[in-house]
Amino acid sequence: MPRFQIAALLLVLRLAAPAGAVPPPVDPGYDAWGGWRGITTTATGRFRTERIDGVWWLVTPDGHAFFSMGITGVRPEGDFAPSLGTSPYYDNILARYGSEAAWADVAADRLADLHVNTLGGWSRTALFPQRIAYTEVLSFAARAPIVAAAPAGLSGFQVRDWYDPSFESGADAEAALAAPCAADPWCIGVFTDNEMGWGPGIAQSLPTLDTYLLLPAGAPGKVAVQSFFASRYADVATFNAAWGQSFASFADLQNVTTLTANFRTDPPPRQADRQAFQNETATRYFFVVNHALRAVGPDMLILGARFLAYSTSAGVAQAAAPWVDVLSVNYYELDGPFFALAQSTAAEFGYLMPTRFFDDMDEMARVTNKPVVVSEWTYRAADSGLPNTWLPFFPTLATQADRAQAYASYVRRALARPYLLGIHWFKYTDFPAEGRANGENSNQGITDIDDDLWTVLTDRMRVVNDGVAPQRRLVAGGGKAATDCALEFATSASPLLRCTDGDPRCDRDGIAGQCTVDVLPCVQVTDGRFTCPASPPTGVVVKQPSVRKDPALRAALEQSLTAALAAGAGACGPAVTVTMPLGPRRSVTTKLAVLAQVPAGRERDTLKLRCDAVTP
């Protein structure tokens, strides 16, 4: 039996058994790159990705499992405040430490103490040579010409003509900047851009099709629109009927700047055309970028373009998937009214739509079958004394204690999702109260502007971040070994199956007197611990909880299983939230039991989750 399977088996036995029944195995520890030795696979000398027993991992150059706990913006410069004419953080760290190198020594020690193993985007990676894994952010979009007639989005992004030949030569020049990463095994990989527009929303004002119509006649992007319609419609008469035009030929598209008075009120067939063209432009962008980067570093990970959450369709994600190693998403929790707005915008423009936080990312993973990195996320608090007015979309929590709890809850959600390779907190230090160039003035750092840690937050980070790799496991339901991977459970409970009320390593709600964990049922997982049946289950029946005991939990489990079955082998359904109130009891157990129809007959799987009261 391979070493990683032995380690996994020992871990499951320890965590599933009553306290004291099985002596805990010796923790195998971590390699020089931060990879967990409990899983050992092929070493290639570079970071890469691998799906092991249903769970996606980054794999270190030495061949060990790595979950990327990162922080962005680890750099001494901080943020320049135009109204001050300086960066107050940079001034403060030079006064405090005397040099950038001395600051970097302090920062490296802090990150190690907090079990942070990755420098996220926007970091000064050169100050940490061979000390910590890192990522880099490139800007391929800047290498394509702007569609000058189109209005910029709220974020300042301007749509580019990806079909212009200059984009290909520009992409080669941008890819050359990745040469140091390609040569350095400490570099996990490169993000290709940040928060681009892929349809109307924060980054983009108009659909890409309507934007490209604003190009001058003969511009490459406008020619691409003509080619798109010519291939999509049998003839120009069919196109005219669909779009209310009277063109003599598709070439007449070169002479117009719009096809409709209001793109928002167009009927579904026209919106479908817009989505299809958007997908084609995404394919063009990711194809060109892939080929440029592969010429520089054939084995360097391409980490995607840091999609803007709530503004990305399934089609765009699917268009990107063949050309990246990892999909990346800047995935922030939004304040209530803004989350409702994001939901309505997603429904209007066909984006992945979250019913609950994380639902859209779950769907992205299902439709692409790709691993994902959360490239930015954060929380802020009012007691920091900072204005926290820009950006207005994010909730402002009352205290640092609330912020710490939100951190723990987010990590628990992330660890329950087997497609995630890591999460990168935004960012290392707070913004200046006066605001940086784009106005951001929030408490989003782990340090304040004087470089003092927000200790309530970082004390929680230290606990929650400790040992995240061993916690990422799919749990089989205890059926026959020949069919046990027909259905498995990904869960945020850690230790698996048993949780103490208030323990941030497993209980994500922060509410005294109950435990809350997430469970995702996964079907037909490729799992080396078992002999999988030849095909996914043809159906499932929830046996527990009963309709009488917990109708809401039963319904959620049924809906999640239905989604997983529809997605096919290896897919997980949406998270099922299991809340276990203690009441007057010292412990309470919730049982999930599912009967799956498999080619060999029936497979019964059971998951028991236990919540224990705090020991007096």
C-alpha cells in the first residue's frame, strides 16, 4: 500500500474512533517547501497539481501534499497615499527596522508562526529567496489594444481587442517576464491577470459583443464579430430575423456600431448569442496566453486570471479550463444588499449565481472539473479606527473578534471543498486611513499601518491554519470496499466526525451551544483506497435524517446528491450545512445515511457527526 494511503488510513482511524481508542500516529511533518509528508506522490522538482483520492492538491517539488495558505501584498512599500505624498507604512517600517531586509526577516518569521506557506499576489518575492513558496501576477490584458470607444467599467477595466495581432506579440513579451518564476522551484506559478471583465458588471459596462461593435470597420475584433455571426446563422436572412436587421450580407456589420437599442431588454436568443461570443473571446484570450507561457515554462503552473466573483459565467470558466492548470477567483463575502444585487446581476446576465455563499464556486468546479485557488478574500472591522468606506461592497464587522471568527468560518468552508488548492488572504497590511490612489481605506491587513499585528485575528489564524493539510479528506460511508467510493463525503469537521463546540478548527458558526459543519456528498470518486464500481450510482435514496426528524436537512442532502449525480463521476454536490444544537446535553450526534444504486446492487453509506460541549 502506498505511503500516502497508509497515512490517510491511520488518520481516518484516529479521527473516527472514540477518544483514546486508537493512539494517534506520529505526525510525519512537513518538507522544506511546506508540503505535508503524510501524502507522498511523484516528485518532479516543481510545484504541480494532482487529484489524490478525490481531493485536489498542490504537490511540492519533493512530492508532498500542499494546501496553499497565502497572504497577498507582503511587501515593505505598503500603499501610497496621494493626499500625504508618501506611503505611511513604508515610512514606519524603515523607522522601525532600518531596512527592507530587516523588515523581511520579521515578516518571514511572522508568516511561519501563523502557518502561512505562500506569498500571494502583489508581494515582493525577491526579498524572500528560498524561504517561502510564492506566486506572481502578470498583466497580459495590458498587451492588447483598448476598445477606445467603449466606456470603462466601475473598476477602471477597459475591454481589449483580443483578436488584434499585436496581442500575440505582446503576450510573448509579457510571458518573458515569467522567466524567473519558470526557473525557480519556489514559484508555484503565475496568475495571468486580475479582475478582468467578462460581461456587464463591476469591471465592464457593456457585453463584449456590443463593445466590439464600437470598433472601427475592419478592426480585428469587429471582423471576429462578423465571422461569429456568419458561422452561427445559416444565412443573413436568418440573422436579420433574429436581430431585427435588414443587412444585405454579414459584411454590413462593419458599418454599424450597435444592433439593439438596449441590450438589457433583448430576448433570450440574442442574449444567448452574446454569451456565445463572450465564450469565444475568453477562448481566444486564454489560448494566446497559454501558448506564450508554455514557450517560457512548459512545467510552470498557469493559475488563471483571478476571475471577479459574481461576474463570471459557466461558459467563460469552461472556455478557460483547457488552457490553465488552475482556475483562480477573487472571492469576497459581500454585504447583504450587495449580495442580493450580485444575485440579480448573475440572473440577468447568465453568470454563476450563488443562492448561498460559495455555491457559485462549487458550480464552477463542477462544470470545469478543474482545481481552484481563491486568489483574494478578506474581512474588516470597525474597531480598527479606519474609515472602511471603500470599497463599500464588503461587510464591516464590529470587532476584531468578529473578524477572527469570520476568518475561521471561511477557512472551514474552504477546507470542506475538495477542489480548492488554497486560499490567499488580502492582505498583509492595512490601507492608509487617507486612502490609496483608488480610494481604498480599509482594515484588511493582518498588521496595522505601524506594522503591529492585529493579535485577536492572528491568534485565531495561528490555530486555524495549523495542520490544514491533514484535515482535507474524503470520508467513505462504511459500505463495501468494492463500492465504497460510489459515494463519499467531504466535510469541514476537523477532527473528522467529532467537534467541540466553539473549536475554530471545526465549528464554523461561533455560536455557543451548537456546532455547525459543512458536508458535500461526492459521487464516483477515483479513490485508491477502494475498488470503484464501473459507473456512477444510478440513483440515491436518503434514509437519514427522516422527514419527521429534520425535513430541511433531508431536503438539502437530497438536492445536493441530485446535483452531484447530474454532474457525473468525481463531482461533489453543493454544501449541506449541518447544525447540531446541544441544548442541555453534553453531546449530540447527527447521522446522514444514504442508499445508492450501483451496478453491483446497493451501497449503504453512513456519516456520523458529533458535537461535544466544552469540558467544564
